[in-house]
Amino acid sequence: MPIQPIFDSILQFNDTGAARCVQAELEHGADPMTVLNQGLIAAMDEVGRRYAQGVFFVPEMLMAAQAMKSGMSVLRPYLENTGAAQGSGIVIGTVKGDQHDIGKNLVAMMLECSGFEVLDLGTDVEPEKFVKAARKRGAKLIALSALITTTLASMAATVSRIKSERNPPKTLVGGAPVTREFADRIGADGYSPDAVGAIDVVRHLLGNPSGL
């Protein structure tokens, strides 16, 4: 069962309410992992369900993700104190030559609110920068976005560079011009056409349904 006050505040896009409800649960002795799983992640799953049903669209998803982020900002120190915050590290960015970031930002926010540790490199990211960031952070997955057809070659080159590492992180690709066939062709480990699907793909690739 979800923790209803947290769940409701996120589904109502209430940033302040989400933070306040998380704090209240913690002050009443709730386990931080319970707050994460039955509060924030449960709400995230409901956001995904409503998006899939056509009830929520991208603006609603962004607002809900922002509310979740507010709640996570309160919860994170408690997770660190329990040692539970050492989640699966993810590096994300838009590939070299592409300045678009709305879809990438949404995926990053939703991953973070699902309990993953996310390093967002921004846009126009060189392949080597992805590799170095993942190596430094010990990231288990690199998520790549491309929003224009002319940067698909850059995405392919980035995946190739990542795969050349001795123990390469998993790769997830997405964006308007990206198809499953293209993802398979360039050797990406995962593909999603949207932000909601990306969360499930990441969980599958990392073999970790909670992100922690």
C-alpha cells in the first residue's frame, strides 16, 4: 500500500507538500526505504501508468517528477545515513552535435526520483566524456539521447566507444529519431521510445527493480 499523503501530494504536483509529507513520515519514525518505495516510487509508478493510459502527458509528468524530486531532497540524507543511497549509478546526456534536452531532462528526473543516482552531463556530449564520467563514477549504465536525425551517427559512435571499454556499462538509447531497429543495429543494450518506458528498461538492465 502506498503512503497516501506522499502519494497524493506528488500526483497533485505539490512540491512543498511532497517535501513536508516526507519529513512528517520520517519524524514519525518511518523507515527511509519504506518512504522511498511506498511513497516516492509508488507515486512514480502511478505517474507512468497514467501516462500510458493517456491521462497524463509530458507537462504533467514534469510537474509530478519535480514534486518527487522535492520529496527526494528531504529523504536522501536519511538514505545516506542507512547506507542505502549507494544506488545504481547512471550517466545521462544528449550526444555530440545535439542541443535538445527536454526528453533527456525528463528521463533524468524520473530516474532520480525512482532511487537511482544520476549524473547529467547535459547536451552536445563527446563520446569520451561519457566514458570518463562513467569510469569515474563507477556507473553501471549510460543513457544517450538524440533528438535530430543528423546526430544518430554520433549516437552510434558513442555506443561503439563505450563498448570498447574492458567492462563497459550498459547502454540505453532514445529520442525522436531513434528506433528499436537502430538501437539493435548499433549494439545498444536497451531502447525506449519514452521516459516512462526508460525507467522499466533501466530496472531490467540493472536487474534491480527498486533502483537501490
